[in-house]
Amino acid sequence: MSDTKSQDKAERLKAALKENLKRRKAQARGRQAAKSSGTESGSLSVSGERDKASD
């Protein structure tokens, strides 16, 4: 019975690792696309402008 539990755990771990790898690859592709288009930190500049004091 513990063999079945360990197999189930191994399958869940395998699936989680596979999904994590997919997500990391998608993030890397997104970063690469942003870097090549020149808008690497667009969201940072928007928040920076929002935090400026308005006189």
C-alpha cells in the first residue's frame, strides 16, 4: 500500500515539476520578447510616474 502512495506522490511531483518548467519557459520567452521590443520594464515606469508628487 505504501508503494502505491509513493507512486502517486511521484506522479504528482512529476506533474508539478512539468508545469513549473512550462511556466518558467513561458516567462523566459516573455522576457526575451520584451527585451527585443525595447519595453523591458514598462510596468515599472508606470508605477514610478504614479508615485511622483504632483505640484
